[in-house]
Amino acid sequence: MNLFAEALAWLADPVHWSGPSGIAARLAQHLAITVAVVAVSAAVAIPVGVLVGHTRRGRGVVVAVAGAARAVPTLGLLTILGLMMGIGLQAPLAALVVLAIPSLLAGAYAGVEAVAPDVVDAARASGMSEAQVVRQVELPLAMPVLLGGVRAATLQVVATATLAAYVSDTGLGRYLFAGLKTRDYPQMLAGALLVIALTLVLEAVLASIQRAAARAAAPTHARRAPA
């Protein structure tokens, strides 16, 4: 309990909130890393996942690639990339992209694949092109599952982004590594609490967005049905 009290006292000290190494700056860095990694990963994984879900082809390859990426230890990959790329953000960003892609890929293809075939057939019968079917029918209906993949990837990245401090002076992970090096355990625990708090905030925001998407994707009659 004393350690928790000391960690809370460390967090409450105004000195630790100001400057380029303060909590506010570290939080912003950590959030920026998370957003950048998820955005890059989504740009790669979601189009591939949507294509696989729409065509119903290549699912086995996607599952194999996603499984292989999940099996790669992030710290080990970061160490290898750090040795190749040197000190800086390039190595942790690349390692975190590998971590994020499987969840995004799975969410995209599973969401599109789950759209009822009769709905897709009706859209085609009405004269829609394949691109229109994807944009106007499959993606809106798949959005809750797709956002579930974004949610899972974001939570994985924000928790693991502490490793960025392994090879760069960036993010909340600096408090963990600096505290470990100097045996400043209150600082370490404070850093961990900050990561947990940021993760919980992002989880709440993304869960709300996913629920809103699920309501929007639900049939009108289902939304109007009495509870």
C-alpha cells in the first residue's frame, strides 16, 4: 500500500506534469504513437480484409498470416529491428504495426464475410457495381465487427507502446524503464497506472463508437422493436 501511496504522490506532484519529459507530454507522445500505428496498420490491413471478405477468397492465407504475426514476440522483433534501424521511433513503430495488423485484418474480413448473402445478392440485382456493394452495403453492415478489430488492435498497441521507450525517449514507457534503472519503483508504478488509465479511456471511447455502429447497422424494425 505504501508503494501505491508513493506512486499517487508522484503523480500528484505538479513538477512531474510540466516540461518535455512531463506526464502531459508523455501522454501525448504515447497517444500519438498509438494513433499513428493503428492508422498505418488499418491502411494496410482493412482493404485486404474487405477484399477477402467480399470475394470469399484467400481466407486461409489471411488466417495463416495473422496467426504468424500474432506468434511473433513484440519485444524480440523490436530488438531485431532496433539493431537494424538504430535508435529512434522507426523500430518500435514497425514492430507495433506487425502487432496491430492481425486484429484489423480479422475484423475486416470477418465483418464483411458475415453480411447475409441474400442482402448482397439483392444489391447486385438492383444494378449496383461490386464497388458500390462494398461501399454501400457490406461496409455499413460490417462496421460493428470491423470496429471491434480496430478496438482490439488499439488496446494491444496502447498497452505495448511502452516498449517504444526501449529504443527511444518517447512515451509513458520512459517512466517504467527509468524507474527500473534507478530503482525508483513509485515512478515505475505511476507509469504503469498512466498506461492503464489511458487504455481504459480508449476502451470506453471505442466501445461507445462500436455500440453506435451496431445500432446504425441494425435493421430499422429491430431498432424500433420494444425491449
